[in-house]
Amino acid sequence: MNVQTKSFQNKLFIGGEFVDGDAGGTIEVLNPHDNSPITEVAEAREADVDRAVTAAAEAFPAWRRMAAMDRGRLLLKLADAVEANADELTRLESIDTGHPLRDTRFLDVPRTAVTYRYFGGMADKFEGSVVPVEEGFLNYLLREPVGVVGQIVPWNFPLMFTSWKMGPALAAGNCVVLKPAELTPLSTLRIAELMREVGFPPGVVNIVPGYGPIAGQRLADHPDIHKLAFTGSTAVGRKIVESSAGNLKKLQLELGGKGANIIFEDANIPAAVGGSAFAIFHNQGQACIAGSRLILHEAIADEFLDKFIGLAKSIRLGDPLDENTEMGPLTSKMHQERVLKYCEVAKEEGGEILTGGKLPDDPALEKGCYIEPTVVRAKPSDRVCQEEVFGPFVSVTTFRDEEEVMEIANGTEYGLAGGLWTRDLQRAHRVAAQLISGMVWINCYKRVNPGSPFGGVRSSGYGREMGFDAMREYTQTKSVWVNVDAQIPPYYKR
């Protein structure tokens, strides 16, 4: 499926203008359905990142002085513009990422709009505070923007991540240089067009598509970037921590995950089967919060697997632009090969592939980045139960009692998200408290809301997206002391 290139914005966005890269390089953007070219976008290199940082620094004084209500109003206008252009953004995101239309239409685009709207409303409601101190003094705390912030986002939810990252940063009064993934830059550049249309001042937002080792590394190293927010792999996150030492920039890292999804013997099996399928197969499993480890009580394991595998086999793979498609392609050929390698790793370690583990037997999909929904029986210590596969690939293990399941669930380096299914209310709260995880879902999975903090612990990173926590991430505290009526201490008198 070839797509006309003229309909897509394909330049860098710096200082309110769409411009070519300084070196004239380009990045080819492919459609993961059949690997046909969509367009080429300008490639940002170090000099382009420097230009973008300069533009943001020049815009920052006026932007931070702008009334918070007016900053919020621009974000509200942007939310309206996302909704007004929903059909275009839906199709664009599906073409670029491989997300089926049913996902981009009912999840990606609405979530983007509602997040911009949430932080638009938050802008003039994020308050400082007064600290009770000794008599004669007033001590109040101001929350001030950090300054110029760099943001690096991955390729799995590019449209949604524009709102998760830029919404709170802009509401708090910061200026932004954002690097979208080179695989999926198109919806981010379209958002830049909409921001210019609704009236964001030049330089407040700058978009620099480019490769991680070049443009991303420059953002991490840049001395005038005072905060960097990164979503991506744990390995890259560790490199960013090292780079941040140059100017001790503030970091916010949302990294890998290996979500434990626990099914107790008293769970509502039909609900748990459907919810668990969504947990791992939504967006082809390309989500850091995916429920990629199914941990089943041995009493219901056979019944659950019979239904779960039947559901997995029934999922309709196909063109993301087909209304009937339930699961699209992985976002790149390279990633497809990576997931297939883990299928081989599973077999090498003695695991059993219960379904999937291969390319679909459909000639119409052979040029694309597809892989069948895959269910693998494995041991908790196996690589496929310890390492993030990031695909439609779920490992299955069983447990006997609560003590054993907690050991399995907490037995990885990650701590981003997890879930459990049970009718026992006391157990639900008890297990949620024991899970080493930034987020826990009970009798559901992958629920997100702009007001609810999103982030992890351990090797899943630190800092939080969303809610008041995100506004704290994009501000710093200033403590102001005022001598109201206190006497000057005697030892200072002359």
C-alpha cells in the first residue's frame, strides 16, 4: 500500500518554522503493513538540536511570564484541534505505527485530546504552599518551571506521548525540545502544525526527528537542557543517567517492564481471559506495561489456557486500515526479527510454544511486520520470563499459593506494572500492597487516566507521568522567607 508523500509534514519544527536539517539528511519512514515508503522526513543532527535548544531558551522568559490561565487556554485549544482532526490523526497513526483503526480511533486519539485538556485545566491550579514556621516569619514555597526540557519518546505510542510529555511541561511554563522516534515521527509533526495553528508562540515547542545515538545523545549531553524526560529501554536509560552528570540535569525515566498478570483460582475466568488478552495483545504487545507474564493458579490453569489460547488463535490480523483488523503489524522489520528470536530462545530453554511463535500463513501479510499471537509455557527463571520481549508474546507459569506467586511476580529486575484477578477483596488489597510495582490493576489491566500517576520502580525507572506528580516533575521548589515582624537578634545589632 503506497501512500502519497505530499500529504505529510516532513521537516523539523524549530522556532515556529518547519525547516530542513542543517546537514540535509533524511529518514525514510515505512508503512509496517507492507514496508512500503510513506515519506522521508528531515533528520535532526547535533547542530539542529542546538538550534532547537537556542530557540526554546529564547522563548522561555516570555512563556514562563505568560499567565498560567493563558498557557492553559492554548492547551485547551490544542485538545479541541486534536478532536477536530480526529479522523486524519486516526488514519495517520495507523499508517505510521501499524495500530489498527479501532485502537487509534477509540484509544490513541481520544487519550491524546483528554490529556492535553487535563493539563490545560491544570495550568492555573497547580499551587505553591505556606509552611508554618516560627513566629515573626512567613515562609512560602513557589513551584517554578525548570526551563528548557528535552523529551525523547519511543515508537509505540507516538501521538499519545506528545500529550503525556508536552502537556505537563508546557502547563508548568517550560519550553520543549522533543525528539520523536525516527520510525514514527508523522503524528508528532502534525501536532506541531496544530500547535502553530492554535497560537503557541515560536520556540515554545520544537520537534527534532532523528536517531537516538545522534540527536537523542545531544539532548542528553546538552548543557542548556535542564531536565530530560525519556521513555524507552532500560539500557538506554542507564546511558542517559551517565550523560546527565555533565550539568546534573533533572531526569524522568520511564523504562522497561515485565508485567506480572496473576490469575487466582477464584477469578472470574471469562473476564480474566478477555482482560489478559487485552493486556498482552493490544498494540501487538508493544507496551512497557503489557501483561507479558501470565501467572496462573494451578487449579484453574488448564481451563484458563484452553479459553485463552482459543481467543489468541481467533484474533484477526491484517491491514491496520481495515475496520475488521484486531491486531496489526509490529512497527518495524527489525523488531519483528527480535520477537521471532525470542521464540527460538524459548524453545532452546525447554519452553513449549502453545500457539503462535511464527509469521502468519497469509500471503497478503508476508511483506509486513506481522507475527502471530504467541503463548509460551516457560519457567520463571527463563529469559522469556525475565527479559522484555515487547511483542504479542506472553509467557505462562503456574503457582500453588500466595507466597509462591509473590516470589514469582517480584522475581524480575523490573517494577513498572502488574495486575491480579480475584473475587477475594482482602487478598486483592494484600497482593497489591506486596507487588513491587509502580502501578497495579485489580480485575482489569492497562487502565490509564491523565489524573493518575504513571511510572515504575527498580529498573523500570523513576519519576511519574500524569497527574499532579507530573507537574512536580516539571517544576522545582523555591523557598521564600519573609521577616514579618521579628526582632533582629541582639548579636547582629550595632
